Amino acid sequence: MILRHELKYQISTLEHQVLQKKLCIMLKPDPNMAPRKAYNVKTLYFDDFQDSAFYQKQAGIYKRKKYRLRIYNNSDSVIKFERKSKISLYILKETTLIKRKEADKIVAGEFGFLANTDNRLLREFYLDSRCELMHPVVIVEYEREAYVHPIGKVRITFDSCLRVGMDTRLFFDKDAYMTNAINQKNIVLEVKYNEVFPEYIRGLFPDTIRPRLAIGKFVICRSQQMNRRGFF
């Protein structure tokens, strides 16, 4: 079990350009970016009948979790099922790879086939789905630019063009309609590392990048979805 720090900020396009030039000197581009400058991330989030993941994130509860399904560049060649847990100041991410046939059932809310799985993560999701009525709630999509450094396993990402999908059944549909979620001039900066965040990397960040973003992409997109449906 590896617990990581995760810091989030909302920055301007200009701040992104300045910081990007500095990071390119110290860090290496994530292999997933080649041959592009960024890659597409699409995520289907799940929540229970009380929208606990949403409201606990908003309230800043120190111990919480959320489940998600994730693909890259609108391809089903790699499909990840994940549970992301917040434990005090740390983040724990558990991941398992699944096949398209399994993913299609999960997208459709058909979790019964997981009852006898040997996969611990999928089995625990199934139990949560039975006890807490877990179900797909929102699609979140964005373009990601990522840089990595071996010390502390530092990973710095810039997420832009954040979009929200209302119809969760269309997760694998490349042509599904997506709505812009936030001001397109804003970019979400995430800094992730283990125990050590090297000072020579920390020093690259200008003092203007403040304060930290308390609400993540899931909450931004889910809030917009709820507003459109008149939940608020």
C-alpha cells in the first residue's frame, strides 16, 4: 500500500505556459504523451444513492472513497477500474485492468457477474453496489499533459478542456455529446508525490499559484450535471 500526497490548483493559461517551460528542464514527459503534447482521459464515476462521494468531497471529509472506470484516447485497449481513497492527508489509488465485455456490463449497471470474482477490488465494489446501491453518475473528460520525476515518484499534470457527459450509457461512444465544464482559459494543475517532493522542483512553482483547489474535477462536473437536472 503506497499512500501519496496530491495537491490541486486552478491556474491560468499564462501560468501554465511559464511553469511548463520550467518543468521541461527538470522533469521528463510522461511516456503516454508521445507522440502528442497531451492525451485524452475519459472517466466514468460511480456514487451511491445518497451521492456520498460527491457530498463528502464537497465537505472535505478526511476519509472517503470513490470508484471509477477510465480509458485513454477514447480507446478500449486499456480499461482501468479504480478506487481512489482519501485517508487524512494522503491518497490511495487501487487499480485493476478489465476487459471491454466486463466494462460494458459495469457501464450498464449490471454488477451481478462480479459476485464470484476473485479480484478483491471488484468484489468489494460489488458488495458496495449491493449495500449502498452504487451506480454510474457522470462522465468526466479532459486533455492531460503530464511530467514525471523518479525521486518521490513525482507526477505533475495539467488538465485542460474539462468536459462533462450527462448520459453514462455512452461512455465508450466517441461521438457522445460532451458539455464544457469550466472556463476554458483555466487549467487544473495536480502535483502528486510520495513522501518526498524535491525542493528544486518545488522552487519552480511561482508564488502566484495559490490557493489550492479544494474541489476536484469530479465535483465540478457532477455539480454542473445536477444543476442542469435541477437537483440544486
